[in-house]
Amino acid sequence: MNIKKLFLFLFISINLYSFEVPDYHFIKDYTYSSLVLSPQPGLFKSEELEISAFSEEGVIYYFLDNGIEGNEPVLYEEKLYLTGEVGFIKDFIINFIVIKANGTVEDYSVKYSLDNTKEDLSQVNAHKDSDSFSFTVTHDNNTFKLETGTNVKILYSSNNDIRLGDSLYNENTIVLNGAENTNSRFILSGLTKSMKHNYIYYDYFDINLEKPMPPEIGTMLWGQKYTQDMELSIVNPNKNGKIMYWLKEWKTSDIMRSHPNDRNNASWLTYFNPIKIDNTLQNSVFSISTFIRSDNGIDSDIVGPFYFKIDEDGTKLEQIFNKKLKIQTKNNTTVLINGLEIENKYILSSSDKLSLQFNGNQNDDTFIFEYSSLNTFGKSNKLPANGNYIFVPNNDDEYEFTFKYSDGRLIAGVLFGRKLDVIPKPVKYKSNLITFYSENILDFYMPVNKKFKYAVSNNKNEDIIVNSNSTQLESSLLFSEIDKKEVLYRLRIADVTGDRIINDIYIDVVVDKKESALNEITIKDFNPNMVYNEKIKVIVENNLINEELYYRLNTTDMWYKYDNNLILNPVSSLLSSITIYFKSIGKNGIETLFEKGFTYNFDKRAIFVDYTFESNDGNGTEKFPVKNISKALHLAKLRGLKIINLVSKDNYITNMINIVSDIIIQPYNESNYAIMIFENKSIQKKQNSWFSSKGLYSVDFRNLNIMVKSGRLFASTQNSKFNFYNSDINVDSQENFCLINGSNSQFGMSNTIINVNSSYNFTMVSLNNSEIILKKISGSIIADTINFLTIENDSKLIIDDFSFKFVGNTDNRILNAKKSFVSIQKSQIIINTDNGTIIPFSFIDSTFEILKNTITSTTIGTVGSIMYDIHNSNGNFLYCQTFIEGGNDVIGINSSLSTFTINNSLIESNNVSDFSYQIRATDSNITMKSSILKNSKSDTGIGVLISDSSFTGINNSFFSYDITGKTYSFWIANSLLTTVNSLYLIDNNLKSLKSFIFLKDADYLKFKPVWISNIVSTTVMTIENINNSIHKSLVNDFSESNVFFNLNELFDLQSKYYFIPINKDQIGDIGITSFESEIKIPETDFFGKSRSNNDIIDVGAVQFSDEERILN
């Protein structure tokens, strides 16, 4: 309730007989092609609405929106619930997106409105806020303070006096005092002023401090028994309030007490429905008490307690409980004006005050009134239709009143004033010249208890005689029409005593029935062949004189008055049309219907692009497409659309495009891919960025073949989202090129193939503080330098199903992650280079989870390679496989200041010049389980090098053979070593110097290994670089819980499955279990199969005691 409502009333009062026209006509005769909604969009009188959506063609997403930028679609699952706002009509614009199985998208924008404008209930002791002017209420005990805004003056009366005029209004605040045990009623009026008129709105305010009557429960008899199959009813004799009751069952041995005195005690319950009485105790007694809690917070007296029993053979409750409901019936109401019964529906009253009195029982009825005078308009809210209301003017103006019951029934119309002539006057007409345009009835305000005579003539020059023999005027006259002619009636009404005229009035009435001169309707710029995708204003060019024009939107719709504000607004995502029909109504009432309809066609499914369209003036509809994507994006923003449909097969982009709204670019023909060709041959513009987005926008490329032939950057993004779905991306730019570069953004790619063939540098993603999701992507990247993915500063990367071949002539870097989180699964990477550096994965200050990642690296050059370079990071490897072929100084995992685990994984290197490390770590903590390390045909092979680190290895297999130089399973400097249930095979090659462990300098003094149940080849030195006595001591310690064995004959080192022993019986079943050691043994082996088999644990990565397994 606010001032706006008052102004709305005032506007309608001034334009009392005008026809209200809606600003927009939404075209609603449509069906969805892929989406079914229940209920259909519309206006609902409800606090909450449940919406169901269904599509047989795809997955549904939605978001609520008042614009289309920056909204994140939510997957629709079961239901969508809308909640309104109390006291308001709340609109919800919902965008539904259907993503079909083939990747194309359909977008639907619909509007639901929830009307929750329930009448506000009273606060503690107040009636309610007015619906006309707002005021705030504060109270202290029985004193209420009402305060309005500065532009509204407020006045009150405590005796049903209603003030007319504006001279008494001075205050913005009033204080009202209630009286105990009384319902005090105050008549309120609020005044606001404009340049020409004063507007007064009336309401009432109750301070109800009456004590409510107690509830009716009937006559209870002590000791009486009642049947168990009945329900107990309680009746509230008041008009409001709620029934509270206390019901308790007692044992006959109990001391039965009364109800609680504290009426806020939790044992007092609210009564909603008749109470079913069920005894839970044998031979028990019930007691019940009840009272009324009124809406004003005052409680009635308590009725009870009553005590009774129930029994199958007892008296029925309905015979004892009085269920008489006091139903108040409306008597025939008598309404008095100034103390006299109303004989005519329109009354003229010349007096100092106007009295409106309701006699009869009308407690439930309400009425309203409206009036107008020379400078003032007034209107009331609903007032109780009982008692006597006194209307008191403070000037000599005439006041024209209308009194109605709230259901619209007319009580009376009254023309009232202090100095009115006591003579009948026309209702609604101030002038004595009245024009009708059809047969019509003229009503008169009639003075009470007086008779008047009248006479009528068609000759305006005739002297009209009225005397005692003339016709008596009742309360109205009928003026008839003469077809297609104008007729003048001259009327004289007189107060006649004998033959003497005391007072009289002359009125001229014209009945005009001439035909309309309008032959046809013309509309500005109407083109029946045009298709629109924006709002259209319909402008009628005809000049209408003494006629009004009406229109309707089909042959059965209601007619609306045309007032130059007819706007057609098409529904998004649909093809639609609307036909407008017109008719004119002359002031004489003659109607002219124009048979010709004006049909407007709309297409708001998308903006359509066709580079082969012959005209440059297309508006983006399918029939009139635009010729370039830049214009399509501009129109999509203006029209509020999300989809751009490419009609032509080849679509050329030659200039940079700024993204200014959410957009989806896709082919219109779902069965074919459209090709987007990015090329600018201008030397000045070759180094451009094709797309730029610096807002909360989302850009989707779907089902496209994207060919980049020039440029350095495909998209620059800030706070935006770029996504590729079901697309092919081909880059042939002869410049350094990056696909996506920016920050604070989101980048997604799904089911997409990327092929690059360039002699320059290539980067797919370079983002910071962003989120990247890559699923089901594959391709081939050939470039001079490859920096495929670069992320930093709180970025997040998720890779799922990733398959690529990389050929970088100078550098091969797949992922550089700094201060980020990385999750990779199901990845297959092949790297081939003649002489390029290979560092596929680099993690700095990051966290990673890598599952089923396979790298195959092949080089014939002498440049070093590091498969995983990890610094100050932590993470996990699971089911990962790394294959290194060739190179110089090769490292599988290089780590510093990091902590990570390696489970069920493999690192294998072959034919490496100089050093080949499977793992090299400094200041790190490594745990490896059920994994395999292999070094073969290299110059120097080292399984694990740790410096200032710790390594815990359980059930691993190390293989080293055909090494021409030195080979070590471990190279240790100031580090901690734990190895359990592991197998270390070093072949019998006499060319190499073989050692199980190499200790750097004199670290053997600190070297305290934990080694249990390991098998080491017998042909190796156990520990190198220590003196004989220490060596002998460590060997003895090792021999106590480990085994030396000639392993060469047990494995086929040339086989693909070299890690599975040929003869299982000789080395099987010697590993310790978790029951025999504090060290937790891995639950699965290298293949992922459970190790638990009758408490048998094999040594090494593979649990081979049962059947042989094949590597997946």
C-alpha cells in the first residue's frame, strides 16, 4: 500500500469514462517445437507455482532472467518452483534451453506472473493500512501514532464525520487513543495536491480492545458416559479470533486438576477441526477447557473445565454437546439519505450536511463512495455498511457523489451542496446542452419529497408551456433516435404551484445518428511480406473526426480502443503471426467494421546469417537474414536473442568482433556443419584478435568447422565464458597463435577435434584465475613451439578423455600449471620430435589428480626431457603410464619441495643417452605402490634418486637391463628409504656397474632404511660408496628380512609383459601382509585386481599367485 495507488485512483477518476489500452500485446498463440511446459505461461493468483518441463529431443537447462547477460543455466531435473512476493504481482522471465543430442540448441523465453496481492491483515490492534495512502503505525499500549509522507496531509474523525474540502488538512502525523473494552473507529482522510486539483482518499482505522465472547461447547454433565465414535466440536461466536483448547485424559486414581492458568502454556492447543476423543487408558476420565484468542490479542473468559467419560454403550456426544452455530442473517437493509428513505437512485440534496445511514444488520457488508467537485476529487476505501456517516463540506461547492456496495450494487447517486437550486439536474452532465449518439436515457438528481412537471419540443424556437396539467417528471427520460438524422429535443422542467412556476430549468438534448465517412484503414509502413523480430508500433494514418477507432487481434478477441500506442511484441524462440482488425465507432454510436486485416509475421527463433543473401538490408530473420556475424551479434543484443543460426555453408569473418551479450553460434541446417573461415589478408590487420569479450557474457560455438587462416589470437576474454561443442578447429595461421587468452573466465570444450599445422608457436589456452573443462577432445598439433595449456593464479583445469599427437620442433609443453588445481583422467598423449625439448607437464605451487594418463615420447635428438616437472606441489598418480624412447638426460618425474603418491602406474625409458631417471626428487615426500619402473638400453639408469627426501615403496617392481654404464635402483643423499614387498631386477650385463643402492658421500652414517620382504638380483652390489665393515653390517641387516635371488631367468625382458614372471612358484608367496607389519599393504596390484587371496601377498607390482592377467 503506497502513494502510487492513490495517484492511480486519481488518474482513473479524472478519466472516468476512458478505455484503458495495454501498452503491449504479447503474441501468445504458439506451440513449442521441442519443449512442453505445464502449466502454460500466464498470470496465476498464487503464492507459489510448480512448473514441469519436458522434452523428447534433448536435455533442458533454464535460468531466470530480466536480461540475458551473465546468467548461468541450471540443469532442469524434476520441478521448478516460483515463489511470489506478498502484496505484489511478481513477474518471472524464464529462459529454457533445450540442448539436442546432435548438439544444436533451442532457446525459449517465457513469462510467468504470480499475483500475491492478498488483503493485508491487521497488526496487533490496528484495522489495516489504507490501500490509498501509506502511513506507518507505532503504538504504546492503547495509543497509536499514524505518520504519512511529507506530500500527504492526514485528518481523522472519531464520530463518523467525513470532511469535504481541503482547508482543515495541516498535519502529517495524528495520534489516536483507544478505549478499553471498546472498538473505537476513526475515519481517516489523506490529502495530496496537484497543480489544478486536490485529491482526498478516505479510509477507517479500528482500535479494537473489545473482549471476545467465550466459545460455545455445550452442556457437560459430570460423570456422564459418551460414545467413542463421535467428534467434539467447538464454536466461535465471534467474527475473528482462534479457538484454544486444553484436553487431558486421567486415570480414575489420579488427582484431577484444572487447566493451566498460563494461557501461553504449550498444553493449550489451537482448534482447527472437530476433536476425535480416543481413550488410551482403561476406564479413564477426560477434561476439557477452551477460550477464544482474538485478533486484537485479547483473550475471552475460559469455558470449563468439563469432565466426562467415553464408553461404547454411552450417550452420543451429539446429544450432549450444543453445536448451535449462531448464523447471522442479513435483514432487509434500509438506507436513509438525510433521514429519509431513498425513493430514487439519484437524489439532489441542498443542505449544510449530508447524512448516509444504514439501518439493519449489515456487519459483513461494506461500501465505497466517490465524489467530485470544482477542485477536489475524493474516493474511499471499503467502509463498514452500518451506522450513520455525516459528510460535512467547508465551502459552497457542489459535490457529485456515487455510493456503492463493495460488490458493485448502486446505493444512490447524490448531488449535494449548501446552496443548490432545488430543481432536478442531469446526472453526469454539467452543461445544459447534451449530445447523444444513439437512443439514450437521461437520469436526473431529484430533490426529496418534491414533484416536478416537464414538457418537450422539437422546435428550438417554440415557447414551451409547463403547468399543473403537464407530465410529472419521475427520475429519467428516454430520448429516441431517428435513423441517420440529427434530432434536437428542448426540455423544460419546472416546480409548479397551481399555474405559478416557482423555479425552472431548460435543457437541450441532441440525438446525432449520422453515418461515418471513413472508408478504409491505412497503416504507416505496413508490408505484408515482411517478417519481423522486434517490437512493432502500429500507426494508423487516418484522420478521425467525431469517431473513435478500435482494434482486435483476431476475429474473436475483445475490442481495444486504439490510441496510437499499439505495440506488437513477439514471443522469443518462435515463429508467430498476428492479424489486426479495425472498426470505428462514431459519437453517434454507428459502427463501421473494416473487413481487411493486417497480418504481421514474426521470427524470433534466432538471428539468421547467410553470406549468399542478395541484400545488405536483412533484419536477421530466416526470410531476411543478415550477411555477416558482426551485424548478427549487434541485432542479437538489441532483440534479446541468444542464438545465431548460420544458413550459408561458408561464412567469412574478416574483422574483430566484440561480444556484447550471451550468444550461441550454430548451423541452421542440423545435418551439416557450417564453416567459419577467419582470414584477413590486410597487412595492417593480420595480427588481430578475432573475438573480444570483457563482460559477464557466454559464447558457445556448436557443430562448426572453424578454420583460422590468419591472426594471432582467436578470443580475448575477461570475466566471460567461451565454449566449443561438437566442432572441428583447424589452425593454419602463419603467425604465433593462441586460441583463448584472458583471465577470470571459463573455457569449455567437448567432443571437439583440433588440428594445427604451423611453423610458428601455438597455444590453445592461456588463462589465469579461470576454470577450464576439456572433455572428449582430440587432434594433432604440429608447430615450432607448443605451449598447449597455460594456467595460473587459482585456476582450475579438468580434463576427461583427451587424445593428442604433438610434434613440436623446438619445444613440447602440454600443461604449465601455476598456483592451480588440475584433474586429468583418460588421457593419451603422443609426442614426436627430432630435436625438441619435451616437458609435457609442469606443476608449480599446484595440486593435481592424474588418473589413466598415458604419455608416449619419442625423440632422436640429444635434448633432455622431463615428463612431469613438479615444484612445491602435491598430488596423486593412479593408473598412469609413461613411455620414453630416446633422448638425452631423461627424467620421468622430477620433483622438488613436493609431496605426491604413485599408485598402479608405470614409467619406462629406453635407448636414452647419458642419464635416465625414472624419478628424481629433492626435498620431497614420495609414496609409490603397485607400480613399475623400467630402464633399458641406456647409458646410465637410475630408478629413484632422492636428496633430502623420503621414499616409501610398497609392492613395486624395478627393472634395469642392457645398461652400458652404471645402474642403480636407488641413489640416495640424506634421505629416508622404506621398501616393502618390492622386486628389484638388474640383469647380468657385465658391461655395467650395478648397485641396489648408491649412497652419496658418507651418508651411510645416517642411513637407517626400512626394508622388508624385498627380492634383489644376486648379481648386484647391495650398497655402493661405503666401507666394507658398514657395508657388511647393512647387508646382514638386509638379509635378515629380504631375499637375494637370480631374477633374470624368471622374467622375459623382451616381452610386452616383462613384469609378469615366467616361473611363479620360485618367488611367489613371500610378501608380508598388513597383519604382519604396521605398514599398510596396497589392496590392489598393478592391474587393479585385489591382492587378498587366502592371505597370500606376492612380491612386486603384480599379484601373480592365481591366474595371469593381461594389461588393459
